Amino acid sequence: MAMVEAEQAHRLEYDSSRLKLAARDHNIGQWLGAILCAAAIGAVVYTATIGAHPTVSIALVGLPIAAVIRSIVRRRDDNGK
């Protein structure tokens, strides 16, 4: 019985460490996404302030919006499977 208990303890520890790493990766992705969106918004404000052509601002805002839409669509596809 000791061998079975040791294997179960190892498996539980392994699964726990995998969950912690997955949560950490998720948090890092959220922070990076927030930083990139803030940088894009800051760049839009800067280009609007210096009088750049409006298409520059549209292009800078389009990237984070496209990433958010892609994330939502991917999440829906993953939940549907």
C-alpha cells in the first residue's frame, strides 16, 4: 500500500505544480496584453497630439482591438468543442 500512496502523492504534487504554472502563464499574458494596449493608446494620443494623419491613430488602435476580438473568438471555439 505504501507504493500506491507514494505514487498518488507524487501525482497530486505534479498536478498542483502544473496548475500553478498555468495560472502564472495566464497572469503574465494578461499583464503583457494590458501593457501593450496601454502603449497603443498612449501612441494614439501622442500621434493625435502631434497632428499625424488619422490613419496612423486608427492603425495603432486597430491592433489591440483585433487581438481582443481574436481572443474572444478563440475562447468561444474552445468552449464549443
